[in-house]
Amino acid sequence: MNIQRIWLCLSICFGYSLSNRVYIHPFNLFAYNKNECEKVKKQNHTAEVSFTPVSIEVNIAPEEETLGSTRALEIKLLGTVERQRVSILPSLVNDVGFRCFNGWKETHKDDTILMSFTNLFGSLVSFYLGASTHTSADLQAFLGFAHQSGDQDCVSKVDALKVISTLKHIDNRLFSKDNSIESQKMTCLFVSKDVPLSETFIHNLIPSSDKFYVRGVDFTNPPKAVDLIKKYLDTRSTKKGKYILTPVDASTNILFTSYLHFKGTLQNSYLIPEPQDFWIEPGRKIATSMISMSGMFHYKHDINMNQVIVKVPLGENDFMLLIQPINENTLENIESSLSWDTFLKWLENLSSSQINLSLPKMEIESSYDIQEILSNMELPYLLGKKAEFTKISNVQLTVGKVINKVHFELQESGEHVNKAQHIPLNKKDQEPLEIKFDKPFFFVVFEGTTKALLFIGRVKSPLSTM
């Protein structure tokens, strides 16, 4: 009997250990199940309720019209399936992000550029939420949720609400821990005055943002429409800046914008009193504010690759990776080899050392049209004129632009730390390294638990707008 019990225990333990190692395809974690499909069928047989948005020219106070609410999803303990979703979604976000980043950077080789992978993924999921027929299948495949059968029935579809909820949980892991990070996301949907919108679509999309606005616009006069949209966005953005909006085609009847404002504070850091030189290119410099930090950092001085990598904490478990070319190496050379595997290798090969670190106090604003990026990737049909978005409206929609804007700030905490206080006495071989990011570099911001890549940037100038 004792032997049987032992074998039973061993079998349970062995089975449990194997179950933890079983690969779960992303589709299976986010797909509709049969019960959910039954609910969807019932909803499809119910008459859709729609509404016509208020005109953009009607003056309403921003706080009175927003449909979103700050941190729309509460911080809570996640169940097993939810934890699996949170752990696996970043790989899809990073994959889509790198593909789009590579499709965008080639047309902006000499600029400071900044992209939010999670925000870009969320914008595409927003359109997937409203997509139908071939467009739904194409977007699902592009996002990494391809289903092998290729069927169009409900159980072969991914539930966009599960994806939106998981993205929000990833954001909450980062932004809820302490006061060193602040962030706010705003989404705006602009449609022609004669386009009725599905109440269900809008209701399901609201939790994706802290602030959500919907307005009607007359797109038959493109220059005026763009001017009105710019003014509207400026009055609702948390940070004043520029929206790069060119006139849209007169056939446009929907335009989407997502604005993300991020502010990070480096703990135990202070502003160097005098402006420092930042070399935009050899022989050309500008004076800029620099932040100084001292302490133990994970870093690598890679002689073979001619680059310096430093890992800088941003919060309890979140961090920024700084990458700067040295010697004859260039940003373009590093950029050509960037991938998710590249970052994983860098993170695995860092070692700890005492460092006196100087880096720019950054304020970078970047704006990009996902439509343009998809065209660069030879995928314009994903959101093109023949795309089907019947879950957004019963009117055939023509997407004008899908704008993502990011405003990124990095500032000092104001705490002046003595550079020598952490140096072990009588150990000259452990004297701190002096590392200064005073020429163009890359940076990436990670959510530390899931390793979701939140931002990736090429910094040609620490104070930049594009």
C-alpha cells in the first residue's frame, strides 16, 4: 500500500511538472470557446443599436465627454488562464512591433524615432474588434493568432476583448507600482457625420484607454477636417505638442488616433548644473541637460560588437536598456541587427559593476501613421479601402489614417548621490566606471515581469519632435 501511494504521488508530481512545460498556442488562450460562441450567435440575432457621434464643432468640456476612465481595469489577482495570457501575449506584441518598427525606420533613417509596441498592437486589435470576413482573418493572422484550419466560424476566431484585457493588465503591472512612472493613454475616433457607430463596438473598446472620445467630422473638406482634428486633439492631450496630420482622401469616413504620454523618473539621480555637450554627429554638438546617477548597474562593454549597454531601473521591476555604439560603430549598424533575440542575448550577458552614469534628460515626441507603415511592409490591404469593418458600422468604412503618437519624458528625481559613497575602501580595482551617453543611442523600456517591450527609440537628439 505504501509503495502504491509513493507511485501515485510520483505520478501526480511528474504529471504536474510535464503540464507546466506543455506549450500552449496563443490562439488557444485567446479564442472563443463554444459557450462564448453561443452568446455571440444570440447577439448577432439581436438588432444592433447604433448612434451618431456629436459633431467635432460642438463645444463640450473634455472631462464631460470622455467615455473612458483612468485605469479602467482594476488591479486584481489573476487566475491561471489570465496569467498564461499575460505571460504569452508579450511575445506576439514584440514580434508585431519589430516588424512594424523595421517597416517604419527605413523611411526615417536620419530622425529621432520612438515607437510603443503595446500601443501599436492595441490600435491594430481595436480594428480587429470591428473587423469581419476576410479582414478579420487577415488581422488575426498578422497579430500572430493564426488558426490552422482557416475556417471562418466562431470557434476559429480570437476574442478581441480577451486581448484588450490582457494588454491592460500588462500596462497595470508597470504603471501601478510606484510614483516613478506616470502614463496616460487617450484614444479618439473620428467618423463622418452620416456614419452610425455600433454601441457594442464603442462599449467594448472603451476599457482600452484612460480617455476615450468619439466625434463626427465632415471629411469632404479634408484640409478643414484635419485642422479641426488637430485643434481638438491639442485641447485634450496631457502634453502640448504637434500632431503630424496631412489632409486625408475625400473618401475617408473614419480616422483613428491613439496618444500615449509616458513620464519616467530615475531614482537617486540629479540634474548636472551646467548643460553638457551632446554630439549629434561627428563635429556637430548641442548643449543639453544631463542627468547623473551613481551605483551598481548591469552593463556590458562589448569590444567585439563595439557597443556599450547599460540596464537602468525605472521602477520596482521595470527597466530601460541603453545601447550606444563606440569606436567606429554606428547606430545604423546596430539597428540592422535588432530583434527580440538580440535583446534577450544582451540581457543574459550583462554583468554588475559600479558606474557613474550620465545620460540626457529626454523629452521626445513621435507620431506615425500605421497605414503608412503597413504600406511600407506591402500590407496596405489590412486597413485598406476593401477592408470590412461591419462590426463598427453598417456603412462601408474607408480608413483615412491610424495615428499613434507617443510623448516620452525622462527626468531626474532630484536626489544628489555622492559618487564615492558606494566604492569599497582600499580596492582601486573596483573604482567606478565613467559612462556617458553623449552621442546618438538606442533605448528600450521593458515591463520587468513579462518582458513586454513598451518603447523602442533611436535618439539622434534628446529633445526632439517628429
